[in-house]
Amino acid sequence: MADEMKRRDFLKAAAIAAGPAVISARGANDKINIGWIGVGTRGNAAIDWLHTAAPNDVQITSICDTYDGYIARAKDRVKTIWGNTPDAYKDFHDLLAKKDIDAVYIMTPEHLHHEMAVAALKAGKHVYVEKPLAHTIDEGFDIVKVWEQSKKICQVGTQNRSSSLYKKAKELIQQGMVGDVHFVRAFWYRNGLPDQPSWRYVIPADTNTQNTDWPRFLGPAPKRPWDPHRYFQWRLYWDYSGGISTDLLVHQTDIVNFMLSKTVPASCIASGGVYRWTVNDDRDVPDTLSAIYDYSDKLQVNYSCYLGNEYFGYGEEICGNEGTIRVMNRTDLYFEPETYNSRRPGAQNRAPEPIRSRKALHINGPEEYKEVDGAINHFKNFIQAILGKEQVIAPPPVGQQAAISGHMATLAYKNQKKVLWDDANRKVRYI
């Protein structure tokens, strides 16, 4: 009950703060000018997603990156898709100084999110920032504070919340289809060929210190000599990433919070290590991780991730006492009512009639909703909020809740202690 009351208070406050904010005075028919910060692998692909989400409402007028090769590729992509050639910058401050930019997308490594998001909000821009919201818990709260003061629209990139499939799962749970829920299992399994280790992205042959701004990439991170592995494969190093915890896990703990109307877990324990990619590999972050979360109202989330086997894929399993909902690979939703027979072959269905009468269900997202995942909807929701027509589904307080779960797993793993969340003082402690 305490969690539910806290959730309602938060949602009320977030709705007020995130309420519709119309773009500046240039006129209702003008397009929203977008500045795009970070055009690497995901940032470049997302240029297409924005065009799919809002082709008539926005235009990308400026881009920013610290590698010349990415800048050239993104300029060409914008020209091909949108028909204009954007201005290009290596220093995001120069992009933010442009008065005609209404909103920015921050698609950079996570250690840069805080500095960029705060600067963008203070510059009067609406902000879309990829998950996790920030690299540390304190940085996340700082972004939330600045956002509240700015009165600007801000969306955090936990895009599962915009997926029609997950919205349907939430609806089924609220209807009581699975009964009470005290246990959730979530997992994400990937693999790479022996010569293609996970997150070891290809390093462009031409990269060097002349065409790659290493100091600007480092930003607030510890100063180190030029290292193209750290630049292009940043997810593997604690200086710039939380690895599995903040790159993958946060998506799943966040969507569990969404489906079950939860906020921040009360505790976390985590273990794992670098077990799969050990030969000639200097990664910091684990390739194998398990985390167990307990919430204050008798809910446990059991999470596991392994980067050496992909058979089971990605999924969340809501294990209610009257039924089970599984959302697999962001594309398929399954519901099955309980039978109370331990699944023994030929055993009688012992479920009470109200449960027995519930029909098993399978929904394929691409077929039913014409969606691969929630990314396009998430982008559209952000733009519609800027236009004053919607409220963002993942404002900074929600993004901070998701990030805290990830940071708790990282801290539990690093310190090999159980982490407790002290909500009153907004910090963790260990036992």
C-alpha cells in the first residue's frame, strides 16, 4: 500500500510537471527544430525512427559527434531521409547555443548524459535522453531537479513503456487476469561469434586523434591516453557505462515497474563476472549477471543476463497466483491461467471456475499493432508532448526510478554486499 500511495503521488506530480508545453512563438504550423547529439550506432539508426514517428512535425537542423566519420555518415543520412543538410558540431555547447533549436536528442554514452541534459535544459531546450538517465544516482536526481525548474518537456529512452504489447500486458494485469503477483522472472540472453565478442563493435580503420575528439568524449570521466577500444566499445568499461545493469537490465526492471505500478525496489543482491569473454579482453563490466530485487510490498524480481547464449532470448514473466503473462522478445505476449496441477500430464485442472474460464491468449505485436517495439511510439510521444497534445510517458522521475534499479545492481555487484534503498534520504546503504 505504501508503494502504491507513493506511486500515485509521484505520478500526480510528474503529470503536472510534464504537462503539455507548446513550442515557441514561431507559429503552430512551423516544424520543431531538432539538434541531434550523438550519431554513433544507435544515434544514426534513430534518425530513421524519428522520421517514421514524426515526418511532418520536425526537422533535424544540427548534429553533433566527436568522430568525423560519424558526422559525415549522419549528414548524409539526414540529407537522404529529410532532404536537408544539417549543421555539424563536435562541441555540444555550440549546438545548444543555437537559438532556433527547440529540442535535442541525446544519444551518447551514459557518462555524458548528465552534463548534456542539464546544459540543454538550462539552454531552454526540450530533451530526449537515452537510458539510463545518468551514470550515477546523484547525477540522476540533479537532472530531475533541473528539469523541474526548466518547465521543459523531457523524455527518457525507456521505450518499452510506449509499446502497445506492454500496455496490453499492464491492462490484463489490472483486470486481475493473473491474480496477485509476488514473483517476476526477467532475463536477457545474447551471444556473439568467437571472433565477435559482445559489445566489441568494429573500430573504423581511419580513426585517430585528429578526427576523433578524445578529450570531449572523456568529458567528466577519468583522464586516460587515447584508446579507440574505449571510445568505440565504451559499454565495456565502468568509466562510461554500467554494462548489463544500465544498458539492458534497466529496460526490464522499468517495464516491470510499469506493468505492476511499482517504483524503486527496497533491496538488491547481485553476482556474476567476466566468464565468457576472457581471452585478450580487458572489459570491466561482467558478461554474466544475476540480480534479485525485493520490493517493500512483497514482490521479488529475479533477473539474469548472459552474453554467451541466445537460446532463451529476452523476456519478462509475470507469475501471478492465478495466471502467468510472458512478454517475449518485445514481440509476443502469452497469457495462461493456472491449473493447480503441477503441470502433470493428464492431471485434472483443479482451478476454481472463475480462473478456469479464462482463455489462454497469444498476441504478436508486429501483427496486431504493426510495431517491432516501442521506440517509434516513444519518439512520437515526445514530439506530441512538445506540441502540447500529449504528456510524456517516461519523464525524468520515471527514468530516475529505472536508473536507480540498475545502479543498485552495479553497486551490489561491485561491493559484493546487499544494497538497500533509503527512499527518505535518496541514497543506498549496504548490509
